[in-house]
Amino acid sequence: MDRLFQALADATRRDIVARVLVAEYSVSGLAEQYDMSFAAVQKHVAVLERASLVSKEKRGREQIVRGELDGVQEARRLLDEYERIWRQRVSRIEDILAEDEDRT
Amino acid sequence: MDRLFQALADATRRDIVARVLVAEYSVSGLAEQYDMSFAAVQKHVAVLERASLVSKEKRGREQIVRGELDGVQEARRLLDEYERIWRQRVSRIEDILAEDEDRT
DNA sequence: CGTTTCTACAACCATGTGGTTGTACGTTAG
DNA sequence: CTAACGTACAACCACATGGTTGTAGAAACG
């Protein structure tokens, strides 16, 4: 989880994810898109890969980067859980208020 | 967004979020739950507050921490968007395959 | 009143992070 | 074969982060 959210906590990496979800890119193809060194982009891709947000596949001398839903869905599960907990609390509070209503 | 995901990228902070979504805690009440200094927990709460995952309200000499859904939902929106993009690509690929089918 | 409790904040330290450059190696093109 | 391309990785730097301790102020307690 740490790696997952850490990976998403950078604008460049979120942009990479958005791009590779739409189409395939080589690492150098991605590097062209940003105003930073190839090595920097390479590191970003590595971070995304460790977080299961992206996968790489060797094709000739290029390394093709694809978007993976695994990471996205895992992160979503946690947020859904938070929302569920919150709604439970709210409804519990409403129940208590309803009991008070009964007593009036 | 950076602040949001950055805030979620720490196990202690995620635990704090989970706790305050269920019930209210004072900052010192939260600090008791963890094996670290009060100041450390205070910093975590501050990070969560800047990310709209938590809100504080003064009550007497205590500061009450509550869970906020704002941040959670904002993060979810991005992940939903990623999932939407991904499904669009998949269905586009399926359309292309279907066209190929037509030609056979 | 004085003392305790809860909070805020600054200073400090070790480590991690995002960026750089440089080097090395496999693969394709001429 | 040689040159160019795409990649991997190490070393380095500036700065952020997660933790500590210490100090100080505001609110509650006796």
C-alpha cells in the first residue's frame, strides 16, 4: 500500500499512468514527453512497476510500458472501505438520533 | 493530489484515518495508540488535515480530529477515471478485433 | 493561585526522494 | 564491423520526510 500511494503521489507518475492506460509507450518514448532526463523517467517507471500500476515487456531493444489495473483497483478497494466505514458511522448516528426521537 | 496520495502513503496515517472515520479522537488520544512521540502523531494529523482527509475542531483544551470524506472521494475520482480510460481502451481494441472479424 | 494536561512549534538528525551525469551493455541499422 | 539507439545502473546532490527532544502557551483541575 505504501508503495502504491507513494507511486501515485507524483504528478509526472500519474501522467505516465494516464498515458500508458491509453496506449503503449517505450521508456524512451515516454521520456520524450517530459522535460527531464531519460534516467529520471526510467526511475519513475520503475516506481510505478513496483506498485503494480504498470508493467514492462521487452520488445527488441525497446522496453514497452503498459498500464496495469491491479494497482489502481487495490488502491480503490481501500478508499471504498473508508467510504463504507464512514457511511456506517453516519447511519449509526442517525439510528441514535432516531431513538431519541422515539423518546420524545 | 500530490498531498492527498502522499498523505495516504504511510501506514500510521492510514490507520489514523480509519480510526477517526469510526469515532472522534483528540490528538493526544490518537497519540496513545501509537508507539511514537506526541509530536510525531501531531505531524501526521497535520499532513492528513492538509490533504482534507481529516479535520480538527477545538473543544476546550483538546483538539478533536474527525474523518473527512472530501479527500477520500477526490482520490477515488482519479482512480475511477483511470479505470474508465482503461476500459475505453479495452473496448476500442475489441471493436478493432470485431472489424477484423467482419473482414474474414 | 499553582500544577497538570493538551497543544503548537522550532531545531535537529537520519534516511528517502527526485533529479542530475556518467558509464556500460545488448540490439538494430548502415 | 561500426555507429547509433534503448536501456540499466551507480554515484552524486538538494531537498523532503519521519522521527526525536525541548520550549512555551492556553485551558482545566485542586
